[in-house]
Amino acid sequence: MLDRAPSEFARADAPPADAVVATGITRPRYEDVTQDGRLRLDSVWHAMGPVFWERHPMAVSLGRLGTQGIRTVLTYVTLEGGERGISLFADLEHEVRMRFAHTVDAEGTVDRILMDTWLESHAPARGGRDAPPRPGRGRVLAARSFGRHVLTRPAVAPPGHRVLALDDPELPSVPATRLAWRPAALLELPGGARALEEAPRAEPVPVAFGLAHTDGNQHVNFQVYPRLLEEAALRRLHELGRPGRRLARRAELVYRKPGFAGDVLRLVLQAFEAEGGAVGVVGGFFEDTPGSRAARSWEEAGRPRCSARLWLTE
């Protein structure tokens, strides 16, 4: 998927030349890499912790904003994995770029402060099954991602939770870059894709979140959603006569409302075939209601807490 054209969103929001950069190195965990050497999609974001939050120049300012009760909440993310195998025995080299921005309402008044991040990860090409990389094979692009965050005060009731200006000695009150806000859901088929089923359908078994799905932010970790979506996509494709040794290589997700331990949601999906031979699903995590269980359209399912598109290749 990394060799194909990015989505309209990713193309419109490529990292600007003046984005602030941090670099770092991590060693892949055994469970990060599949049997053919490709990085799992839910392992793409792992480097953001040690590289961005621990090494990026802006992390200090974000820490100071944290003492004011301001947090960054991820609202949109793309995750892409490379098609070439990497060595489990060599370092992953990462580059993270970031910028602050703002949006305005219909009257031109600032209504959000945003933070965008871009991550690219490279590694030596795989030398063979469970073998160190061979000399001279060079590096390959293992993964990349884009994340859009909104700065907010989660402990303050609306409308006081909105952050409309920054109070930090290293940051402007309002970032200079102005961006348009993005759609609230990703339930339409990708451009050029063909539906493999007439309408969206609910999964027969609900999604029950437990403490194992959560993190220190006190809600379900955002990477849980693409993981559950990939498992459901494989089941749906098998049901539709499209089984295979497939791996998710790209995901786009919009997060509207967090999930919590004890929540029960219903996953509603529609499978598609994309240009170039990839297959995938569009779907959403909805409240588990009679409407979402019997839904034959997105309108009947309701409003998703998280919506997504997922592409898989063999």
C-alpha cells in the first residue's frame, strides 16, 4: 500500500517543510513482525512514545500545557505498513514531524487548536527467515502514519473544554497555520472501490471491552479498533468467498467518542474490492442497539463512536 497513491486526506496534509523534526531508534518486538517480515499495522504507532513524547522539542511545551489540564486527543489517524519484510534483528529508524494549527468557525473565529504528527519508519530489508539482514540489502520503508489531534481540557465540562489559545513561552497564542476541519465519519467506499456486498451488515457477536483493551488514559486504546477491525474483516471476507493469507496494510480511522472498559458495541461492516487487487472493509463501532444489529444502511446503524476504512493485501 505504501507504493500506491495516498488518500485525499494524506495527500492534502503531507508534512510541511517547516515541520519540527525528531528522530530516534527502536528495536522491533517479536510480536511486531509477521511471519513474512512485515510490520503489523497495530505496531506502526509504537515509536511515537519513545521518539515524539520523549525526544521531540515540542514535547516539553506539551508537558507544560498538561499542567494546565490540556491534553491532545487523537481524532483522525492513518496507519500504513510496508510490503517488504524487515529484519527482526536490526533497529527501526524513525522520523517524527509535527506542527500546530487551528480551525475557525463560520464567522472566522478560532474554534480549535490542532496538532498534526507524521511518522516514517525505515529498517534494513529482511535477510531471510529469522535471519539477520544481509550486508548491502539497504533500508526499506517499514511504515508511516499521520495523526490529527485536538487540544482539549477533558476534565472541564463543555463548552469550557475547548482550547482556543495557548499559554506557553515557546508557543504562539494561536498557531499561524489554518486548516479546514474534516468529516466526522469514514463510512463511504474509497474512490474506485467496488462493493462486495449490497449493504453494510452487523457482525453477529458484539464487541465487549474489558480492562485489557484500555490504557493509562482511562479509556480504550485507539489501536484496539484497527486490530478488532482486521479480525472482523478476515471473517467477513471468508464469508464472502474471499479467504486468504491477508494482512492489513492501511487503515484510516476517525474517533468521535472514546470507549471504556465495560462498554459493549456493535461492529457494522461493508466489504469492498479496491483498485490494484486489495480488498477491505468500511465500518464503524456503534452502540449495541436493535437498530445497529439489524442495520442495512449506515443511517439505521446510528452514529459511530469510531469509523474506519481498512485495506488488506496478501
